[in-house]
Amino acid sequence: MYQPRVGDTLAALDTPALLVDLDLMERNIATMQERLRESNARIRPHLKTAKCPEIARLLVATGAIGGCVSKVSEAEVMAQAGIEDLLITSEIVGVPKLDRLSQLVQKHRQVKVVVDSLEGAAALNQAMERVQQPLDILIEVDVGQHRCGVQPGEAALQLARQLATFSFLRLRGVQGYEGHLQHIANASERERLCRQSMGLLTATVADLRAAGFPCEIVTTGGTGTAEICASYPAVTEVQPGSFIFMDTDYQHALGPVYASALTVLATVISRPAAQRAIVDAGLKSLSTDSGMAQPKGLPGVRYSHFGDEHGLLEWSDGETAGATARTMQIGERLELVPSHCDTTINLHDTYYAHRHGRIEAIWLIAARGKVQ
Ligand SMILES: Cc1ncc(COP(=O)(O)O)c(C=O)c1O
């Protein structure tokens, strides 16, 4: 039976396989900590990226205060795995979700949620009243992304006043995520716009506090902006997710701050022409919402998906893959760096975490497919 084990080399793995380079991942975590060293903000990493309890535990062991998740079903997985301080960063709407949430919160009282409407709050309150359990709430404020969130200032204050009328909701603070800025390649422009967003967020926090509403949690930021957000004393925590792995899309925007720690190992299965090779990793192994994956260490070689299960490697006339010291023979293996880590990880069951090619851990991606 196929059963790769800790201690095996990567040669023991069937492909496609999702690899984590542990040296690089650990370096990324240390880099984020270093970049936040001067601030009081803690890291609440967004676990929707890794979707893996072992990685969540590792992040907590290295100083994270808990985690963010996007969905109730992800929160169920992480809470079950012992990550208690969880923030669900998407609005929770609909009876099935509300029922699941109320059951979860009965056992795991540190699960917190965001809200941006009176209707949403009323439904949450009703669900929690049924189980007679209070729920910690953060008001989501739109700081420029224009996804969810009430408008900063008066609209947030108004929602805070409305929340105060619900007996099972406890206002704990605000979330204001500036997701539209994370991938801006021009660093000073990213910082300028982030400071605008943080201006909106911190002014709203000041308004809420002045009106007597508690705001002990002020949560924001992602991989591209964490240290800018954290430089504001009002910000208590940041929510980066991708920094542990990175991907080519983020790498293009941020440069070499964090290393590409995540790859998909693939095998050349056919060599139909001199400048073409076919690998066993297609759409079902590598997401394409942010473009194509990039062959690692093969600068002249382009990857594109060639259907669900196949991928195409091409290199220009006159060049050969051999110019990069590779012959691309049938059976040869190569690593592909995903263009978007979150959506690629969600395609796989398992991480093979290795150091210098020796497998050190095999981790189940327990929250993959948990989109409810
Ligand atoms: C609410 C929220 N916070 C934080 C993040 C983390 O972002 P990143 O993976 O870019 O660090 C995301 C990502 O989409 C998000 O939606």
C-alpha cells in the first residue's frame, strides 16, 4: 500500500504532492514576528490559508493569539483541534450556519464573529438566545475594500447602539480589513493607501470608545500590510495568512520579503515535442485564479494547465530546458510554485513538510473543502 512516512525522502512521494519547505516556512514566521517587533499588535493568523490544525498549533506555539477563519465549518475544525481563540471573519447568515455556530459556541466560548447589519445581528441574537449563550461580536467596518462592512464613523456607531439592545451579543471591537491593498506592488503607494484605511478604522475606534463602547479588539491587516497596520497603537492584532507560504502573485507584489515555502511536486509523463513536456499536475492540483504556477528553479520554462490532470511545460525555440540544467526526461520531477496558495491548498488532502528533501511531518489539510 502507498504510505509515505516521516523520514522518507521526497522520492518516496507519488505526485502531484503538496510540499512545504520547513526551513522557509519557519523563516517566514520569524520574518513576520520581526516586522511586528516594535508594535503592540499580536498576530491572529488567517487560517483559511493553511486549513491545517498542525500549522495552526505551530503558529500559536510561536506567539499567535489564536486564529482567524472565514467560515463556521473551518472554525469547527480548528476548535476541535484545540485552537480556542477564533475569529470568523465573514458575516454569518442563514439558519443552518446560525445553528452550527450556536452549537459551536456552546462548547467553544472564545469563538467570535463579525457583523455589519441590524438584520445579521438580530438573527445572531435569536440563535444565541435559543441556546442561552452569549456571543462575542466585532463590528465589521468597510475601510475601503467595499466588500462587507458598515461605513466608518456614524454608521458604525449606529450599529453599536443597536447591538447594545441585544441581550446575547457582546460587542468586543471592530474588524476593518483592507484586502484591496494587499497586492499593490508599489510599496509606498500600498503604505499611503493603507494609512488612509487605518485612519478610517482608528477614527471609528475613537468614536466608539468616546461613546462608551468597548473596543478591546481592533483587527485588520494581511501579509502585504501587517506591519503598517501594526504601527497604529489602536490596532491590537493583525490577520496575515499567506505569509507562511507565499505564492507567485504575492511574491510579484512584495518582492523577496517572504520566501516561497509551498510547491507542488510534479512528474514529467510525456515528451511529445522538443520544446514541450507534459506533467501530471493540471487544474485539479494548481489553481489558476491568479495566473499560472511557476516552475521552481527553471527560469526559461513556462507552465500552463492542460486540462484537469495535465500540465504543459514549454520553453522557447533555440532554448532547451537543458539550458537550465534539466533534460525534462520522462519520469523527471520538478516543483511548481503556486500562483495563489489558498486556492491551491484547498485542492489537496495532505502537506508533506520536509527539510532539505527529507520528510519531517505529514499533515492533513483537515479544513480543505470546508467552505460553509
Ligand atoms: C478578512 C481577511 N483577513 C485577512 C486575510 C489574510 O490575507 P493574506 O492571506 O493576504 O495575508 C484575508 C484574506 O483574504 C481576509 O479575507
